[in-house]
Amino acid sequence: MDFELMINSFPKLLNAAVITLKLLTVSLVVGLFVGLLFAILRLNKNIFINKFAYGYSYVFRGTPLLVQIFIIYFGLGQIEYLRTTFLWVILKEPYWCAIIAFALNTGAYTSEILRSAFQTIKPGVIEAGQSLGISNKIIFYKIQIPIAIRQSLPAYGNEIILMMKGTSLASTVTLMDLTGVAKYIISTTFKPIEVFIVAGGIYLFMTFIIHNVIKFLEKKYSFN
Amino acid sequence: MELLAFGDTGWGDELFYATLMTIAVSITAMIIGFSFAAIFTPLKLSKNKFLNLLANSYTTLIRGVPELLVIYLFFFGGTGAVMYVASIFGYNEYIEINAFVTGAFAIGIISGAYSTEVFRGAVQSIDKGQFEAANVLGLSKFGKFIKIILPQTLRLAIPNLSNVWQITLKDTSLISVTGLVEIMRQSYVAAGSTRDPLFFYSFAAVLYLLLTFFSMKLINRLEIRYSRGY
């Protein structure tokens, strides 16, 4: 055991963890909107819109995240036309490519979570709103969405932790996140176990925090 | 389309073998995972606090740390660990572990943590009366497990195990960082040499989709078979 290496690499890994957290937060926020959008599309009665939303979530849940990042980072740059548009400003940056991939990926899972939450809302709740004379739009925003969010909290908590682990793939497109830095230190010092303990410890700590925050929110927003 | 031709002119045969490799790694990893689950599920269910802690640390650690980090640990640390163990037995030559073994083991340990949770949940949701009835019938501990508990556990576990299988299948793409030639690695090589990453990575995505689609069909049939009588 090389304790000196562990102590020396700790600040470097902690700095890298900030990048991991940044990637995670931005992709979760974007992914939540993507997920909500596709969950609503899934509940649409129009079969084409419905099937389109289903296809999106099927493709993104059925393929590895690594493939998705590579298609966006290496693949899209190949299209000549894209290079001339303003999109290229975003797509040439590995940081944004990673975020787009993460957001689309977590969006697919989130849409499934939210869809099932919407479907478990009892019709009586909506009927109660209607008989009070509340418009359908207000019922959706003020009644259905809050209930759905409460219902989906446990599953969404799992998704946040899965996504946090997913951000480690950013290191494959040259981003120096926690895993990227850990790999760099391992490959220069050849002390995998020490670095794994420190980096894994930081990851576990983040998992622990997320887990407890979700638990707290679940309690706070529980029905009784 | 000529990019996918079989033989020396295209990447068809290479990608085909790479797909077989992905399937082989996934199945091996799944089996290794089951062996881990077979050890850790009883520990999780045991009344001994220490054994409980042991099993819980395994599942918590693996489920809280990114797969890629675990793979790096095995990739960089696997050779050293094996050589250390060998040196205890007096063997001091260099030992090279091949990428398949490292990869399957790393993914297997990850998959094992998920399988453990699934089996624990399944055993716990079996009706208590079943255990009592088995006791009343005077079945031995082994007989009780084989004839009563295991078949019911399997039935309850299959839907969740199919999720574990999907996760495992997708995780094998990460082994490409160690150089094992599976779908992802082969697409990377092909994309590099043809300068057509969009096509090859999209094709890789299609291959993964086909794998998940057909394995789901198969698992559904298994599920129906195990639910006979319900």
C-alpha cells in the first residue's frame, strides 16, 4: 500500500470529481426536460407520435452509452453540412458532445419512469379536478405533474446514480473527469489498487449523498 | 454497403466475429455473475451480522462505482494480483492474462452484484408458508432448497434477471478499452481505417439493438415456460 500516493492523488481526484458533478448536473437537468417531453408524447393518442417516442426510448435504452457518445462525438463530425452550421460550435467540443449523449440517454430512461408514473395516477384524482371546474391544462401542470414526480422519485433516484456512473464514459472522449484522472494516475504510477480506493471512495461518497437526498425528498413529499 | 462485405475487402466478417465475441463475453460474465450471486445471496439472507455486512459491502461498492473504473482496476491490477498469488506458490515468471478473462471477470463481478440483489428480492418474496410446508413435509435442507425454493426463486427472478442481462450485454462495450476485439473495438478499428465513424458506430448500435431484441424474445419464452401453472 502506497499511502503517500493516495494522499497526493486525493486533491487531483477531488478536482476531477467537480467535473463529474458538473457533467452530471447539466445532463440531468437537460435530460429531465427531454424525458418529460417524451413521456408526454408517449401518452399521446396519435399512434405515430406515440411510436416515435417509444422508438426513441427503445433505441437509447437498447444500445450502450459508449456507442451513443461515439456516434455523437466521432460520427456527427463526419457530416460536412453540420460543420458549416452553428451546431458545429457545440459539436466540436467533447464536453458538449458528452452532455448531449448523457442527456439523451438519461432522457430515455426518465421518459419511461415518468410515463409509468403518469399511468399510475388514479383517474379519480383527475376527475376530482374536472368536477371542481379546473381546466385540463391546470390539472396537468398542478395536479398530474406533481403527483407523477412524487411517484417517480425512488426510480429517478436510481437513475441519477446510474447516470453518475455513466459520466465516467466522458473519459473516453478525452475529458478528464474523475475516472479519466484516475486512469491517468494508474497508467503513470501502476498502482491501480491505491487509486481505485481513493477514486472509488469519492464515487461512493457521492452515491451516498444522492441516495440520502432522494430519501429525504421522498419523506418530505410523501402523501401522508 | 461494400464496407460490410465479407472477406478482405470489407468489415462484414470481422464485425460478425466481433458480435460472437460480445455474446461470448456477455454469457461468460453472466455465468461468473451467477456464481458470485450464489455465494453472496445466502450471505445477504443469513442472520449473521458479519456475513451480512460482507455481502452488503460487495453489492454497495459495485453498484456505487462506475463500471469503467472497475474495468481499469482489473486491467491494470489483474496481472499484478495473479503474479503476486503465483509468487506465494513460488512461481516468479511473468504471467499475461488475456483480455477475455480480465473483461469477463470484471463485467461478471459487476453483473453478480445486480444478480445478488435480484435473487435476494426473489427469495424474500416467496411466501413464508412455502418454507413452513417444506419443513412440515420433513424435507432435508438440501431438498427444500432444490425442490421448493429454487424453482420459485427462478420464476420470480427471471423478469429482473432479464434487466441484468441487458445491463451486462451493454457493459461489455466497455471492455473495448482493454483491447478485446468485440463489437465496439472492431467498430473503432474499422472507423479509424475507413474514416467513416458515423457508419460503423451506427452499425454497432444496430448490432446491439438486434442482440437486445432477440435476447428479450428468448427470455420472454423462458418466462412463459417458468410461469406454467400460474
